[in-house]
Amino acid sequence: MSKATGEVTSLRNKVNEKDITAKEVKERTSYREGLGVEFVSLKEDLENSNKKNEELLQAFEEHENEILKLIQQVEEGRKIEEIVKKQYLEREEKYQVEENILKGKIEEKDKLLRFQDSTKIFYNILSSQRYLIIKYGIGFHKTVKGKLSSQTEARNSNAKSEMLNKEIRG
């Protein structure tokens, strides 16, 4: 019996070991199934993440293209600005030269007008002097044959000079 009890004990131990092994197999199988589910979930997450990354990359490339277009437009604007600035400076220089020419002409006209004014004043002075023929001085009303009195002659010369001044100024 002792041999039989030993065998029984040995068989029980083996059965217990097999039970433990079966339990371990079941646990490992359920663990592996859980890992499989987690693996599938992680795979789906990775695919979703890759899709989002592709969308972001595409959006980034679109924005990058827009930025390049804007940079090109800015450079074109700068070129246009330089061209306009150059044209402005050329015109400014042209107008400055023209302004200097016109100032010179104005100065010449002013000199001529001053000379004409001084000439008129000189002629007014000469015309307002009395003739040597008049013997009685200023205010003599009697006219000599064919000659006017000094007052009438002065009035006529003043009227002529006023008319000339109006023509020049007007």
C-alpha cells in the first residue's frame, strides 16, 4: 500500500500540476487575448494618428505655399516701390530744374518791371516839369499858342502813367 499511496500521491501531484498548468494556460490565453485587443486598439490609434499627421502635413504644405506666394507678392511690391520711388525722384529732379528755370525767368521779369517802373517814374517827373515857355510858374492857366498849360499837361501825363500801370498789373 505504501507503494500505491505513493503512486496516488504522485498522480494527485501531477493532476494538481496539470490543473495549475491549465489554469496558467487559461490565464495566459486570456492575457494574450487582452494583449491582442490592446494591440488592435493601438494599431487603430496609430492609423488614426497617421491620418491626422497626413492631414496636418497637407495643411502645413498648403500654408507653406500660401506663405511663399505672400513672400513673392511682398518682393514684387518692393520692386514696384523702388521703381515708383525712382520715378518720383526723377520727376522731383525734373521739377526742381524747371522750378529753377522759372525762378530765373521771374527774376528777369522783375528786373525788367523795376526798370520799366523807374523809367515811367522818370518820364512822369520829366512830363510834370513845366516848359520854359511858361513864364509865370506852376498853375498858369493861359495857354501859349499850340501849347497846353503845365497843369493840364501834368494831368494828362498822370492819366497816361496810371493807364500803363493798370495794363502792366492787369
